[in-house]
Amino acid sequence: MKVGWKPLLLLVLIMLPLIQGCGTAEGGIAVRELNQLNVVMVTGVDYDPKHKKFILSIQTVKPALEKGTAVSPETVYTTRATGDTIMEASKNLRAQTSGKLIWFHGKVIILGHTLVRENVMKEVIDFFARNREIRYSSWILIAKKTAEEIVTAEPNSEVMMGYELNGIINNQSEWGRTVVVTLKDLINHYSDSYVGFVTGQVNKSKGKGGKDQIIIADGVVINAFNPKQASRVSVLSKKEMQALRIFRKVAQQEPELIYSVSLGADADTKYNTAVQVKVRNRKATSTIENGRPKIKMELTLDGTVLESGTQLDLSKKETVARLEGDVEKKIIADMRLLLTRLQKKDNADIVGFASLIHRQHKDYWHQHKGQWREIYPNIPADISIKWNSMRNGIIRQVKAGEKE
Amino acid sequence: MKRVIEMGEFKKPKRAKVMNEIEQEQEQTAEDLLESKPLEQIEIDPITAVNVERLKTVFKDVDVFVHHSLTFPNAREGQDGRVPEGAVFFLDDLVNEDILDQHVIHPLLEMGPESFFGQHVEDQVITAKKIVQVDNLKAAVEMVTSGSTLVHVDGMTHALAIVAPGFPTRSVSEPEAEPLVRGPREGFTEKLQDNTALIRKRLRTPELKSEVVKLGRRSQTTVCFMYMRELVEEDVLKTVRERLKNVDIDILLESAQLEELIEDSVYSPFPQIVSTERPDKVVSALSEGRVAIIIDGTPFVLIVPSVFYDFLQASEDFYQRFYFSTAIRILRTMTFLVALLGPSFYIAITTFHQELIPTPLLLTVISARAGVPFPALIEALIMEISFEVLREAGVRLPRPVGSAVSIVGALVIGQAAVEAGIISQAMVIVVAFTGIASFTVPAFNLSMATRLLRFPMMIIAAGLGLFGMAIALVALGIHMCSIRTFGVPYMSPIAPMHVRTWGSEIFVLPYPLRKWRQEYIQKKDLKRSDVPSNPPQQEGDGQS
């Protein structure tokens, strides 16, 4: 049977407006012309426990045609809305903005401290997980005070807060003393009730000349063992974050961590040698001994001497071994300290013991997962470090006291 | 005219009287005869005067029709008491007069009495190169209209057509539509004989066969198709013969008309027959087992069967280093897609899928579009249509004026529209790049197809975004895969897959890797050569 092309074409043309591929609920075609857009760059969520309302604050940009630059301070716009639920608040935002809000490009989500404290994280995470405009690769930050304060803060080096936060987050891999995770990690870990969750803490302080200063430092641990008691939130210091990042691969990129030690007897400063450490390989194994799990952690590290004021000759094998030993001791001490804190005080499994045992000892896990909260604080960990390399650098060492 | 005076001298009064009688007698009968019988049933009369009258009637009111009676000085009276005489007929503007004088009329006038009849005239008297015997009036008329000179001498039951046409022709020059940097610069002309000569001189084998058909009810255009006997697939040849036989057209002026009449899918936007002005391209096609169709009066030669990828090839690809050619081939495939999808992709992602644009780029594009009063589709349509208008104006106008148009166009469209805020800069960039991309497609007919398909694509993209584009592309893909050209799937060697031939059809690999002929064109002889994969080792260094 041969169907003529004309009726077919007609059929297609008639059906065109009916296809709802990109349609709206009202039935029209959801065309969003570019010049109507208000691009949301930063989203902040807070909770008002008194009125039991969510506060949504956003920073948007509506670029205008100006000489050469798409974004100028005049094009950045900050607003807030409240609502009984986050969705309601986000709809209320539309009453205040002329353009169409799009969230696709909002790279940073800031959660206020009140959310964590008031046990409403579950709703917040669910909202972000369901919303199809929110990217799972958005960074999650927890504000020390309110999220709104960060969203409305004046940026220092960029035209808007979105760019500034993004830049600071991208630098974390070089710094390694905090970690910012993505929405995807948050959703994955938060849904697993045995795993804790950690992300960066953002804080605003008054800097020089009364200017706002935004710092992302430390890490916030949200204990997910019992989401109903999520108020047991605690903050890790920079040093603890550093140890955590050796323990586990938290972010995509392994950080380059600096450890300072004192090498040689008579040092003028507190420490005279800085070593940059990067984890090359991690091998964690779990064993069950007498019905109790035990973790064995083997780390392979790469080290690079970045500065040294020592008298000792770094080109000698013994010196290098001594240096390695010193750094090793320090790292292990830090890690033990962190582990003790997480196990005894916070009772948060952000180092990932639960998933390790789950993977390696399925039967044990299924029998004992009910008692995990009791088992976890008492799991002993054996940490050993192997050095893959200790690079000396290419310059000749300055020999103090040497003439000429 | 020298010829007229010469022949006038041999006219005798007595003969003139006889002629008049015969003429009067024949005048009525000739017209009646021509009306009552079709031309092909009227045979050539042994009496010249009868034929003269008949042809005069056929060519009545054709002012360039010339006939000359020939009276032979050496002739003796025949058995019927008449001195044999003859006549030549030709169309004055179509024959080569020098050849006519030297090789036809002079020898005829000087021949002896014994040489009047039969083969003798053809074999020994007329020294012209190509002589055709015609035995009915239709064939005679056809020969005269195609520029031959017709000779008849009393007693002959056929007429002789001396093929020595003297049309005005253009000399061989570089083809303008397919220029190249390196490679032969000869191009076809409007003369069939020149074109076949350009092919034959590059392919010196008796295996190169050519067959001739006359097409066009009134134009009677000579169409010649050439092929390599040992390579061409019988089915393809049969199809070509059959389709050419079935062509019914009034006037055939250009190969494009024939293309439309013999191609498989007339309604498809895609061209299915490659046309070229380059003899080297035709020769390489013949050596792949294809058939070349040459039409008298146009320099464009058709190549069948052609597949889609043939339209993305330029003959220069094989004359450059293969790295470069392969890169250019890949680039061309990409620019083909850009030419087809450029504006529609822009419309789709700016109106529906803003999440696909990186943030800084999005902000820049938004700021460029700030204040533009039209939706993206209208903006794109305005720009695309004005681009097509400019292009058309540039092509149609005389060359000196054409450049003025493009300057005004560039200034008005490019600058003023942007400054006035009617069109965004981003759209100008997209449309300009798409326009240029469409010119990188070597085949002009394919480039036109993509330019035209761009518009429905844009409308679909504005309504359905990338989903719509995907649907349209799938539909287009299904259509392209469903076409066959002379029995060969149009999307070969991609679908169906013939990886072996990708080396020359899609990419340009070094020679050892592209020694395989296209197996979807012919299966008789698949290997072009036996070049070993390793280059020959040099023996000795020549220094010892």
C-alpha cells in the first residue's frame, strides 16, 4: 500500500502543536526566550522555627547589553521569599521577579544552619532531589549562621556571589582543608542511614574596611545515623578535615596536603620542613575477629619536599627515611585523633566503615546492621603508611653556615 | 559563393526543361505523399530530382536550407536517355563549409562516368571522414538537422550523409563550478564529441564502450552513455538503457532535466545523480564501474549510480596528501551537519534547553539578545531569508553589480540590524557561519538541498526543541536509507556497511589501504591494484 506524502505531511503538521514534548501544563509550548530569563546563580535555604516557615533567598542575574561585559553589578539581583514549604517559597519568589527564573545554572546551594538544627533537612534534600531544574552537580554548603546572609553578601573579587563561591570551591583541591560535596553525594549519603555526611561550612565575617569576607573552611558533619536526631551536627576543624581527606576520597580530586615537621635538632622555627603529601593509593580491608570487625588501612603516599631549612643532607637515604617517618607519625596521629572523635563523640561514619564491611562481609553486615550504632564506636583501625616516593626537588639544598 | 557559381556553369537549358517537367509533376505528389505517409516510410527515391522536391517540401520556409544540383561534366547518358545528376542538401549555418568543399563537392564534380552508382561514390569519391547511409526520408531529415550534408546521385537507393558539422563551440576551459588548486584543469564543453574525447584520452582502452541515443521529441539531442565493459554491473547498465529509452521529453537542454527523468526518487530533496564538469572525475567514476551519461549541448555529465557520500567528495581530495584530504573530508561532513542544523540547533537550545549552554556563554548570549524584539525563530527566519536573498541577488546580477549587492547586504544586514537592536549579534554569527558552512559542500545541488531543509528544521526546533530535531533527523535518516539509486542503496557504504571501501569513499587513506573498489557499485573486479602495504625498500644507497 502506498500512502501519499501529502496526507502524511498534513497529519504531521496537525499533530505538531499537540505534541507536548516541551509543553507546559497549560497546554502551550514552553518557550523561554533568552531575554526573559533570570538566571539563578546561588540558592539559599533557611528555616524560621518561630513561624515554621522556609526562607528561600536567591541571587539571580539578568544580563543586559553593555560594553563587552555580560554581567555587571547592576544586573545582579537578590531576593527572598518565605513559604510553608520550599516549593511554596519558590513560587512566591515569582511574585517578585519580572523574568522567568531558571535554576539550571545555579551551581551553589547554601543550607542554613537552622535547617540542620531544626531537623528539616529531609524535606530540603527531597525538594532538591525531586526538582528537575536543579543540577545534581550543584555544590552544597552549610552556612554557619543563615544562608541568606551569604547570598546577600557583597562579593570581594567577583561581580556576584555565585562566581565567588564557585571560585573558592574550585580552589579547595589545592587547599585540602575542607571539602565541598555535590548534591548527588548529599542525596546518596543522606539516604543511607548508616553513613554520615560531611560538607564545607561557609561563613561570613567582617574583613578589612568593613567589607564582607566569605570563607569556606572546616567541615560540617551531619550525623545520619538517626536523621530524627540530626541536631547532633558537629563541625570539624581544618586539621581534622585534612585527616579525613587522607582517610577517604571525599571529592573527585585528591587534595595536596601540606605537613610541616621539624627535621634535625636545632631548628630556629617551630617547624623547618614542609612536605606536600598526596594519596596515591588507599587499600582498606575489613576482617571479622571473634565476631568483631576490624579495619586495616594501607595508604601509599607521594611526598614532595617544598621547603626545608634543615642542616641535614636531604639527598641522603637516612635523612629521607627520617623525614618520611616524621611525616608518617604525624599523619597517623591526626587520623587516629579524627577517628576517635568520629567514633566516640560524633558517632558519625563519614569515613565509610559501614559500606566497607557491607561489601566485604555481607553475612556479618546483614546480621549485625541493627546494632551498627553500638558496633561502630568500638571498631579498631590499623593504619599503615607506605611511601611511594619522596621527591627532593631539583634545586641544590642550601647548606647553612657553608661558606661561598 | 564560389560553390554556387561553379555548379551554375554545368547547368544546361535542355536539362532545365526536363527538370521543370519533373518538378511540376512532383510538386503535387511530394506534398500529398508527405501528408499521407510518415517520414520513416518514405524511402529514398533513385531519382535525385524526386528527393530534391521532397526535401524542399520538408524544409519549406527554412531559409538556411540549401540544396545544390550537381551536373557532372564527365557523365554519359544512361540507358533511360538521361544524364545522371546529383544534389547536395544541408543547412547553411550548421555545416563546416571547408570540409564540404574539399571533401564532397570537388571530388563529386571531378569523378569519372564509371563511378556513378553504388558503393563507389562512398568508397572512392567522397573523402570526408564520416559517412552514414540513410535510406528513408526521416533519417535523411534528421541527418540534415544535425548538421550533416546529404548527397544523392541518380540511381542510388540511399542517400549519403556526410557528418561534418560546423557548429559554434566553446573551447576547453577550466570548469568554473568545480575549481581546484591541484589537478587537471580541463573541463567539459557543450560539444559531445569534445567531451567524449576528453574522457577517451584519459582512458585508452577498448573496454570503454559508448552507446548513443537521441532524446527529445523536437530537440533530438544526442545522449551518449559510456561505461567500462569489464567493470559495469549488467543490472545497472540495463536500468540505464531502459530509463533512457523511456524518457519522453520535448526539448532536452541540460543534464538536470534528464537527471529528474531518470532518478529514482523525484520527490526527495536530496540529489541522487552526481553531475560534474571534470573529465578526471568522470574517468575515475568509470573506473569504479559507474556509467557516465553525456548530453550534447551541456558540459555537465551525469554519473550513475551515485551514493550520498559521492556528493561530499571533491576530485582534489585524491590529489592532496591523504592526511589533509581525510581531515577535509571529516570537516566537510561536519559542515554539512552544521549547514543543515546550525540555526535550528541555536533556536532549540536558546528557547528550550538553556541548561545545555555553559553559564558564562549563556550570560553572554543573553546579554547579546537583550532588547531584541523578536523570538529566536523569527530572528533566525529574517536572517536566513535575507541571506538567501543576498545570495540569489549576487548570483543573478551581472558580476560588477553583484559585488555591490554583497557590500550593501553585509553592511545593512550585518551591522545596521545589530546596531538597531533588531537582530542579535549571536544570530548574525550563527547565520553567517551556517551560510559559509553550506558552501563547503562540494556538490552545489546537495548544498541547495541542505539550505532548503534548514527552514523546516528551524520551524520544528522552535516548536519542539531538540526532541523535534531528533524526530526530524530520524525521519530524514529513514528517508535517506530508503532511497536507492539505480539499485544501489543511497547511504552505502554506511548503510549497508562496507567498511573496506571507507578508505576511499568516506576518508582518503593511503593508496594500499584504498585499493578496493566500491563493492556496492560493482562486484566484478574489486581490487584496483596490488600495491603492497609496505613501501618498496630501496636497494643500495647509490653512493658506493
